Amino acid sequence: MSDHAKRLRVMVDVLACLGLDAEGAAALLAGAEALEAKPTVTGETSDGYHTFNELYEHRITLWIALCRVIEQQCKGTVWKTQLHSDGTGFDGWFVLGMYRLLGQQITYHLPMSRWDECRFQTLDRAPEFDGHTGADVLARLERMND
């Protein structure tokens, strides 16, 4: 329970002591907790222009397009696999990656429905993961323009 909800609980207890019945106090508390509830976010959630589903579809398509350009310029740079370096994976997803050296990797998980359009080298397992974060990927992508 959040600090706000705890304060409301104390207020409800005080109101109950002052004569507000338990049902009314409980309704007040339930209403306050509902105000704190996070909205449900789905793939159809929109910023008013695009849904999350549309944005992910754009990201996936742009990543595949960039991988094709890079692969044309430097053969063997782009790869795909269904397994991480430790042999684990996510059902229904694969990794499409660029570069293998630690400190250079850029990877994204893509849905298996896009596997066949990714005509890149298939690896049994991904190269050893260098621990890159989303921020690392953005920095590595930006350095590609240097």
C-alpha cells in the first residue's frame, strides 16, 4: 500500500470514529485506491498519433532495413539466432544482431513471424552477450554516422 493510501486509511478510520459508517468509509478508501491505479497499457495504447503496436512494427521494419544495408556493405556482419549465448531463448522470438565483438553488438528481439524475411547468416547461438543496454545501443547506433 502506498504512503498516500496509508494516510487515507488513517483518515477513513478517523471518519469511522466520527460516525461515518464502515460501508461509507470503505467506499471512500476504494475510490481513493482506484485513483492511484495505473492505467492499463496495451499495444493499442496511443499517443494520439501512433499505437505501441504501430511503433514496434516501425522499429522492427527499420531495424531489418538497416541490417540489410550494413550487410551489403560488410558481408557477415549481421546474424540471426533463436538462442542466446547461454542456450536460452524466448518462445516466439529470435535475435537479429549486428557485430559480434564485445562493446560493438547491437541486437533486438524480433517476433518469429519476421524470421524468413531476415536472410542473414543463421547462428546456432548468439555471440557472448556484452551486457549492452538500450542506452548503449542508442550510442552505438549514433556512432555509426561518424
